[in-house]
Amino acid sequence: MNEGSREGPAGEAGRAYEDFVVGMIMRHPLGRTVSDVDNTWFSLLTNNSNPIHFDRHYSAQTEFGEPLMNSTFTLALVVGLSVGDISRKEVNLGWDEVRLPAPVFAGDTIYAQSEVLSTRESKSRPTMGLVEVKTTGYKQDGTVVITFRRTVLVYKRGHAPTRPLPRPQE
């Protein structure tokens, strides 16, 4: 299936609930090359003291031979790569079935795509709907590094918060 529109009314970025169709595949347009600095800072920021993320000497003694990218960084990055297509007008309700089938190292470039698994209108919020997607993150060579399911609460068309327009200059 095609990707559908990424723009709402008046050029507003992001999809409304009505734009999601079960089976739709979205190849997210941005990729991101990860670095040692990303890994170190994210590990420090989240208080993750596992030396496999920032100690080259320690990491060289493991089966990987070098520092692994922090797995929660990989999750956050792949979610971030999908924001323009999935979650610019939504609220995350949860992640399920997070899997990390292959390691990520500094210098890898990560890309992502998502498939819409289900949609339904919200019973408690009439201006929103629930969308479930499966997202896959993969390296430059196509190796899958992460998969997860995510459920989001998305505004219906015409109900998302809007940004103010600039006032005319006098």
C-alpha cells in the first residue's frame, strides 16, 4: 500500500487518525548515523553504568569486540525516525514486543519503516483514534536491529492542537 499524505490541512505536518490504513507501509525518510558520543552521552544521561557501552578495553574482551550502542538509545532513535509519519499528532500508549536481533555499533546508519496493524476509534476520546504499528529499525546493509509494536492515540482530522499564525506586520 502507498504511504498516504504526510501533510494535514494548511501544510500542517503529520498524519491524522483518518490517514492510517491497516496494511499501510511507511518507509520513514530519514536515517541517522550513530556515534560513540551518542552512546556515551545517552548512557550517562540515563545512568546506565554497563561498561559495554563506553569502555573499549572491557568491550574488546566480549564477543562483540567493541562497545555496543545502548539498546534504549536504539529504541529512542528508531521511534524518533518514525515521528514525522506516525506520532507528530499523538500520544504514546505503550511499546510491546521489543526485540533486538542484532547489535548496533558506532558508525552504523539506522533506518526505519512501520506497518499499520490496526486502527479503531477511541471510546473515551471521541476526537481521537488508536493506531497500532509494527516498526522495524535496520542498518545500512539491511540487517534488522530492532522491532517493536507501538500503540498511539492519534487526533482525528481537525482536532489536533495547532500552532498560532504570525500576526501581520503593521
